[in-house]
Amino acid sequence: MGFKDCIKFANENPVSYIATEEGDQPRVRAFLMWFADESGIYYHTGAPKSVCKQLKSNPKVEICFFNPKVDLMATSMMRVAGRVEFLDDPKLKARLVEERPFLKALVSGPDDPALVVFRIAHGEAWFWSMAENMREAEIPRIKF
């Protein structure tokens, strides 16, 4: 398995869970990933949100993608650990607003400072299924 498998899994299962920290309190919430490609795993949020403040305070993050299957034995997840990079790229933000039209009701446009794009470009990922249950330490890590 390689990073291409991670990209495929993330794009097929874009609802993910992002863990951050606030002081000594872990925080986790569901996030709809924007896209994943060879350059990283991309998300967006709003500058006033707590999650944005948490990521800026500590850019270390762990993400979990899960493929929900009716058969529990067929489920699997991919965990990703890395550091968030904030991207202030006008072309990327314009693409985001075009691809996610619901944002037009929340921000004035791609130049709105409330619109924040971030990615995880470097880190490690690993897959887990019931077959690896109780053997997590043995699962190979995929560096990217």
C-alpha cells in the first residue's frame, strides 16, 4: 500500500473526524474533506471557529476516515497523523467557492479573510480493519 491508496480511500470516504487539542482537552469533530491528491489532504473552515484557533495554536492533528459498511467485518478506517499547513492561495480559494456553492452564503468571496484553507501535506497514514483488531502496533505506516 502507498499514498495513492490513502488518496483513494479519503476521496471515497470524505466524511472524516479531526482531533485537535485545546489546552489539555482533546477535541474531535466530523469534517467533510474537500479533496485529497498527491499534494495532500485538503480541508476548509472559518477563521472565527474554535477549530481554526485550535489548529493555529497547535497544528498537529490526527484525522480518521471510516468506510461505513453494514457488515462490521467489512468496515475499515484510515488514520492520518500530521501537521496542518494553512494555504492563502487565491486560486485555490476561488476553486473552493466554486466547488462548494454553499460557502457563498457564508463568506463574501474567495478574498474573505474568514475563509481558511488548510491541508495535511506530510505525515503518516495507516489502515485498520477488524482483521487487525488487537494488533494495531503491527500495522505498517505509510509516510507521505
